[in-house]
Amino acid sequence: MFDGLYFEYSLFSLLIVPFIVCDYFCKMRLPSIYFPHTQQFMKQSVSSSKSLFILKWLVVIMMILALMSPVKDEPYELDPKDGYEIVLIVDASNSMREKGFDTNNRELNRFDVVKNIVSDFIMERKNDNLGLVVFGEFSFIASPLTYDEHILERIVSQLRIGMAGKYTALYESLAQGVNLLKMSDSKTKIAILLTDGHSSPQIDNIPLDVAIDMAKKENIKVYTIGIGHRGEYNEKVLKKIANDTGAYAFGASSATQLEEIYSKIDQLEKSKIENETFSYTKYYYFYPLFLSFLSLILYVYFRNKRGS
């Protein structure tokens, strides 16, 4: 509570000097001619009282502290609401069950590795509005655009392989991501499309050119990532999507390479918006003022009780 506390009017601390001087020189003159034993009585009953001495100086010190105005500047941040808007489009088809993508833990399947890396990417984009599309043989919005990276990270952790079917509706997923960004007024719209397979023509209801035109119309840059060995995913199609929308296509054959790709995208599209930091001044003068007032009441009460 007291970290960072300071006084607005520290010069009022000098008021303690006249109080000390007065206490030393301004002694009470007692009518000893008429009551010769009064001085001794007062000395025993009041002046020598430690409690009254402490209360008297507590009144003075607390009053001076209140006049000095103890304050503390407490900073707070306003979360920015005008960062990038990013949709993560993630393949959850059956082919993502393949293991061995992470050389450090070959028991993890591709989908588990992707979830971990995507979660890290989400937690790095604190200023951005992020959404999530999951696809298999159909696509769905797993999360609308949100600034709450913690909620989105929890949603990612709950995703499962096959929850959108076992096949790959690649172009439909791209269209779904475009629809998620369509209502946005942001100047920077980005989609990151990740897959390890080819589009399944028997279930993909949207032609590739139509999906690309939708993205271009909304000025959405689509970064594409193919994971697995070459030939497992359609490198030509992913390059076309990226090139036609003004972005880049990447390929990753290991978890390490995938981490590097997300890191590179993070740098390419780094939001320059920073949290705005403000501070407000919190005043604490009423605490010593209250203690001074309370001490004064107790001082007067005990002094009168002793007959002074």
C-alpha cells in the first residue's frame, strides 16, 4: 500500500519545529502563590502522564502529515481496440492424426502440435482481435473475433480431430474465414490458413477462385501453411491463395519449422499499437487527519478526567 507514496507539500514538515520550540519554552504558568501545591499535583497527574504526552504529539504529527498530503500515483492501462484482425483457420481432418511431426515427442499427433503452437501465437497477439475457424469436411466458427486471448486459448485447447468431419473442405474454410472478417472495419485483415492435405472436391462446395475473390474483395491477406511432407498437401493451391491475396505461402515438415513460420508471420504483421498507460493520483491525507482528530478527542477526554 505504501510503495510509491510521496508528499505533495513536503515543506509543511517544517511546522514540527515551532511545536517543539513552543513545547520547550511555552510552559504553563501556574498560580503557585494562592495554591502552592498545585504545581506538584499537576506534575504528577498530567505532565508526567506518558499517555497524554503520546496523544499530544500524535495530534501534532498526524495533523502535519495530513497537511503534507500523502499521495500515490497508481498507473492503469487502457486496452487498445484498434489492432489487427486475424482469423486462424485450422485443419482438424483425420489426416491430422499423423504422429512424428514433433521430433522431440513423436507420440504427439500433428493436431496436438498445431494446437500448442497456435496457442502460443494467440498469447503473443495481445493487441489484436482474433477469431478461429475449424474445418474438416465442413467448416465452422469456433470463436468469433475477440480481444480476450485467454478465452480463445481455452477454446483451442478443447478442439478435437474429426470434430468437423474427416475430409478436407479447404476452400469452404477460406470462405468461412472471409465471412468472419467481412463485417470488420479494420484496415488490416489477416487470415492464416493451415492444412496438411488436399481439398476434397466431392465435399468442397466453393470453387477456389470464388474463395480467393471473396478474400480479395475484403482486402484480406491470406497466409497459407502446409504441414507434413511435400506432396501431402497441395503446395500449388496454397501458393496461389497466398500470392493472389498479397501474402506468403509456407511449408513445414516439423514442429520446429512450424514455430518459426508463426514467428515470422508475427513479425511480418506486427501490430505497432501499444497499450496506453495513464495514472491517477490517490490521496491518503484523510488517514492521518482522522488519527489526529481521534487523538485530540482522547487527549481532551483523559486530561479532563484527571481534573486538569
